Amino acid sequence: MTVVDWLLDGDPAIRWQVVRDLLDAPADVVAAERARVATEGWGARLLALRDPDGQWAGGACFPASGWDGGGGQPWTATLPTLVLLRDLGLDPGSPAARETAALVRENCRWEHAGQRFFDGEVEACINGRTVAVGAWLGEDVDGIVRRLLDEQLDDGGWNCWTEYGNTRSSFDSTPNVLEGLLAYERATGADTAAARSRGEEYLLDRSLFRRRSTGEVVSPGYLSLSFPPYRHHDVLRALDHLRDAGGTPDPRLTEALELLREKQQPDGTWLLEDPHEGAVHLPLEDGDGPPSRWNTLRALRVLRWAGN
């Protein structure tokens, strides 16, 4: 069995992206495969766990039952679940997606101060993901985008602690905003590309994982390939965003691309590394260490974009 055959033997969420990104299938074939996400596999299971009011676990960012700060953040509330459904490729025009969007708009409020979900709250990493979700679902997130543009820092990125006076960008905050802005541009035609480009330069100037001042690796976790990424940064997440944004791979990606190539296993796959702690609705992989369809799919399409 080839690696592509192995990927095609996975969930519909994997298969439709394989036929689009690795096999260049016609649009109707891709759409037919993507439509299965709502009715089969992981996508259908997540939708079945939705509360009657459109939320998951009764909360926006955190479950209604709360979180005591231990054991890793739970990833079962509405925002992380919607981000995951977007990553899986749930068709935003499907009845399930349209119903969910309307219910979330009506019922979901942020824990921060009761703001409406699609109005966002104060943390850039949360607001960036909300923009991505809102753009995907066709919701009005203009206000969040204006806030994010106003909060872009002098070094080009964003930081979730801006409201407390932090003026240096964060590797973990910035990719959330970049993904949101790219989704917003594509959904609305708005011109936020200059701000997004500055944020991408922040990452590129640091080779995606190094301190600009010393060249040291900022965090070992940035070199681990995990999925889902949730709010966290790593080299594969950043590479996949830059691939999605298009254009020619920047020479400053050489080290990150080499790291990705080195992680490929003899059988052609990539492993799941250091999955993020916290309660989940359902496992998408078999835990730390085994071959990962998600990482293999993302790595192959990044290397294809990079000319390998």
C-alpha cells in the first residue's frame, strides 16, 4: 500500500483533502468527498455532540463545567470544536453548518464578559480563531478584524497579553491571527494582506522557531508536529499556513523544510508528536508516536508546494 492509499483509507476529512491537494482531482469529485464530512466519521460524531442551543459543552472557550487549570485546557467547548470542524472541512453551506452558525450567533457568549460569540473578546489568539470560524461560516466578524488590525504590534505579530501592556509578539498568538485574516480575505475580499504579510514576516525573520536576538530555539514544542494544534504554534502549522497563502516558498524556510523532511519515516509517513494535553470529544489519532494521517497529509502538501 502506498502512502497515498493509506491516507485514502482514512476518514472523509482526510480523503477529500488528499484528492484535492495531492491528486488534483476535479472540483466535483472533491466536493462529493467533502460532503461526507457532515454525515460520516469524525465530522458527524462532533455534530452529534452539539448541544440543542448550538454550543458544545455549554461554553464558548471553556466547558460550562469549568476548568481548574490542571491537566491541560479542555478542548470540548464551542470555539475549539468549530475550529476542528473547519479543519475537517465541514462544508459551510451544509444544513448542519448553517444551523450551527445561527444557533451560535444567537446563544453563545464569551466567558470574558458575555460578549456575543461573533463579536469576539480580548485575546488575539481567541479572536484570530473566531475570525477564521466566522469567515468560514459567513458570519460578520468585521469588528474583530478591526480590533486585530489595531492591535498589531510594531514587530509585526500579535500577543494575547496586549491588554496588559505586552508589546512583543508571540509565536503562539500570531499564527491564530494569520489564519483568521487569510480566511477573512478570501471570504469577503477585504484588503488585510499587508497586515498579514507583516505577521508572516515576523515568523519568517525567526525561521519559524528561533529567537531573532540569539538564534536559539524558542521552545522545543515548536519543533514537534502535533494535531490538532488548537491555539499552539509549531513549524508544520506555520508551513501549512504559508503554503495555503500561496506564493513561492521564502528562502528563510529552508531550515524548517529540512526539519520536516528529516522527520519523514522510512515508510513515507510522519508521526504524531506530543499531542496537546486536555479533554477532547474524540481522538483523531492513536496517541503520541504512531504514524499520523494528519501530519502526513500536511507534510506532503507542504513539500509539494516547496518543490519536493
